Amino acid sequence: MEDVPGHNRPSSFDAMLAATTPLDPIVTAVIHPCDSASLIGALEARDKGLITPVLVGPPDRIHATATEIGADLTGVEIIPSKHSHDSAARAVALVREGRVQALMKGALHTDEVMSAAVDKATGLRTERRMSHVFVLDVPRYSKPLLITDAAINIYPDLQCKADIVQNAIELAHAIGVDLPKVAILSAIETVYPKIPSTVEAAALCKMADRGQITGGLLDGPLAFDNAISTRAAKAKGIISDVAGEADILVAPDLEAGNMIAKQLMYLAGADSAGLVLGARVPIMLTSRADGTLSRLVSAALAQLLVHDRLGKGLM
Amino acid sequence: MEDVPGHNRPSSFDAMLAATTPLDPIVTAVIHPCDSASLIGALEARDKGLITPVLVGPPDRIHATATEIGADLTGVEIIPSKHSHDSAARAVALVREGRVQALMKGALHTDEVMSAAVDKATGLRTERRMSHVFVLDVPRYSKPLLITDAAINIYPDLQCKADIVQNAIELAHAIGVDLPKVAILSAIETVYPKIPSTVEAAALCKMADRGQITGGLLDGPLAFDNAISTRAAKAKGIISDVAGEADILVAPDLEAGNMIAKQLMYLAGADSAGLVLGARVPIMLTSRADGTLSRLVSAALAQLLVHDRLGKGLM
């Protein structure tokens, strides 16, 4: 892939990490950091000045993990819990008490984190649905590519899709894309009543026209090629400010979204990071397979988002 | 109502009738003209040079009606039929034989005409669904107002609505509105997933963006007031090239469309005419309650449409 355009361009992830330099670390509850990958991720994010970790988990297991990786936990706050479910519940409570500005998933299932976050009585719901946004650094694409929702909402309905789009736009703003171009994906670029995602894509565009979704430039339905290739869009005769230049790809459902994101990571050499938005605070949902860069950039995204919100008086 | 703006403006119906002056009459099968209103309507349209009638019905009943109204049928072609169903079938067959350019409903039910027209084997189907368009001359509105579909399609689905819109645009072109402004109506102007017509309105706009609907400027959803009042549109902060200036109102279903049209006729003093489009030829569907002006203008609309199609090589 040495000869493909953009392959040796500056990494957008490096730029995001650099953008965090002047910012204070955000206080982050690390939920159940009881395996080496999650504790290393949290401590490296601290060392880079991205987060101030508050470790939530059984103290003996956290200390055993620290010993295993040779880490010194002096000065790191630990909030004791009994087990992984309890860690999630306590971390969410720390948010509600105003003691932490973000959550980072450790050695537990995503479901455990999310079920604590979505609890109607004790969770972190806002007026917006929670959704996940992948941020990808794709070698053959000239800028960061946000993909949503590839992790949380399985078959989102139209109202949920509106929130998914708004969440992704908020993250795009936080990483410095002032008017993100949002491509609502389907299999085709025309409205075809038998493919409901084409109709919903059109509805999302009109919601933006009417101010029900703000801060982005929407178009859809667009097929994947129309969304990211100006040439493909031109070949189809699509007149659009978004086609070929998307910052955000909105998948019709989780299956398609997940496959797009994984394909870019595994076959197109993309680096990835990601966040859950729409909760009171951002949630870093890294998975066991994620490397250090992915964990660091997810923390950087959370830090950029929190400071963007603080700057706008939203936190 | 003497003081309302536009009340004494030149009638748009007069203008439409004047526009037909240079045009040859169109050969029109008059289906079952066996009562005075329908036979008078056909003969008056002939006298104005709008149509050349071909009367399709039982000859004895047609002659009896002529005697009743004191009309002379010398030189008028009569195609004999046995009863009203047979009249409809024979009139439709005349279209398929290329012998007539339009149909005019006489003394029979709309259902009888339409069931002959929609017959899959022997009818007048095109690639487009048939739909009805009312053309209203509303004293308090500055231009003709087309309303669709208030007569044929009860609960149209999205594909049918696309055809309804395209049919209305075609008629607008024929009466000289080069780029008609099409308002897709709903109860509100925002996209609200629980009101499917708002979602479908958005989808229709995107179909226009993608060239699936052509020749008009679409916006919707729009509430009735936003569609026809610039002030109401401004008050809602709606940014739209259509709002307040609609040429065509597209109703979400037949119930709403019919009530809008009837309200304008009965309480807002509107004159009305109408056509069915989407069949091989235009169908004039006047009802028993229609006066002479309504019947004449419906014939003028058909004549304008046929000549517009002839000019474009479509007939």
C-alpha cells in the first residue's frame, strides 16, 4: 500500500493527541480495571495527561493486576467494589455525584457498563439516546472518518437515528470539524420505499432542514461508494455537498455499521478509537482486542469532548 | 369578501380558457352522456372549441336527453353501448384504438369509469399510478392552486405519492407554471416519526433531489398555513422556497385532501375543475354538482395537457 494516495500523510490520530496538550486531564472512573490491558490503558492515558483515573473495582484484584504489570499505584484513587456489576454501578454513581467527568470500560462486558448507564432511575440518561461512534484513521481516506452506530443500537428507529446523528456531530465538533458532512448510508442513493433506510435517510435530511438536527451538513440515502468517493458520486450524477467527502457515515443498522468499521480496521489498515455519547458523560468502550493507540485516542476523544462541552457551558 | 386582497383580480380560470383559443379541440369520448348536465357540459365544451365529442352510450337514451334539453346532435358521432358499464369499456377501448385523446365522465359513477381505466388487460395504465388533481381558483390566493389527491387514491403509499406529485407537476406545466412549488402537507412542518406522512414528505423531497421526481420544487412536511401563507411560514422560521407560495398542495391522504378541496369550494368561494392523470389520456371526472364553469375548465385543462404532451412528443 506504499503507493496509495494519503498513505504517508500525517496521522489524524497524532493530530488529535496533539490537540489535547493544552488541556487538563479529565477525571475518569475506570470501571473494573482487573486485567493487564485495561489497567495499562488507564495508566498510559494518565501518563499522557489525558485522564486522571479513579479505579473502581475490588482493591485486591486491582493491586494484583498492578503487581503483574509492574505498575505503581501510589497516588491513584481506588473506589472499592465487590464484582464487575458493582464496579459499573459505583462508577455510574460517581458520575451522578459529579465526581468524575468520564467513564472508561475495563475488564467487564460492554453490556454490564451499558445496563448501569441506561438504568432509568440511577443511570446516565439524557434527553438523547446513547450511541457509539467509531473514529477511524483510514490510510486511503484524507481525513478522520466517524462511523455510527456500530456497537450499541441494533435496529434504531428514526428518532433514535436522529440522536445517533446528533451525537456523532457533537463528537466531530469536538475534534475540530466545524460543519461535518454526514452521509446517511443505504444500499442505494435513491429513495426506494421497499428499503426503509432510504426513506429514513431522507427524513433525517429534512430534520436537519427543519433544525431538528443541527451542526452538520446531511445527505442521504447514499451508497458507501457515493459517500466516500467523489468520483463515484459524480459517476452517479449525484449533486450533493456531502457525497464523496463524508466526515460521518451513519449506518442503517448495527450489522452494517459493525461490518463497515471492522472491514476498514482489518482489511483497509484503519486505526480506530471510539466513544459512547448521549449519556451524561462520554464512555470509552475499548475492547480487549484494542491496542495502546486505540485506548489512548479514545481517551483523547473523551478529553476533547469534555473540554468542548465545558467551553460551551454544557458541563 | 369585497375587501380581501386578490378578490377582484383577473380569474385564473378565464386565463386558462383564453390560453386554449389557438388550440385545436381534442377528440373526447364522453362516457354515457345520458342526463342533461353531462350532455350540456359536453356540447358547451364543443361550442367553446375545447373538445370534439364522441358520445358513447345507448343511442335512444342519448337522443331522449338531447330532446329534453333541446339540443341538435347533427354531426355528432355516437358510439352505441348497452349500459353504463359498457359505455365505460367502449370509451376506454376507443383510447386504446387511438381514436380519442381524452375521456369525459357523463351520467355514471366514477367507480365505473375508473375500474375500466385501471383494468390491467384492457385499461389505460401507464408506468405511473393514476391520480386526481383539483385545480382551484381561490379568491384569496394569488394564483391557481392544485390539490391532490382528493378523489382517487385513499391511503397512497410512498411510491404512489411520488406518482401523485409527478402527475400534478405535469398538469402545472400544462397550465403554464414552469417550475411549480409543491408543498407536501402534514399536520406539522417537522419530521415526527409517529406521523408517517411527515416522514414520507421528507422522502418525496429527497426523491426530487435525486431526480426520481422532476420538474417541480418540493418541500415538506408543511402544515397548511405554512404552505400557503408566507407570514405563517416566516413566523415558524421555515426556510423554504416553497412555503407560503405553493402551486400544488399534496395531501397526506384522500380524507384530508377531499376536505381541504371542499372547504375551499364551499367556504372560501373557490371555483374548481379537475382531471385524472397518469392514464394514457386525461380523464375529466366532473361530478353532478359541478356547474358549467367547472366542466368547461376541466375540458380546458385536458385540452392544454394533451397539446402540451403533443408538443413534447409524448402523445
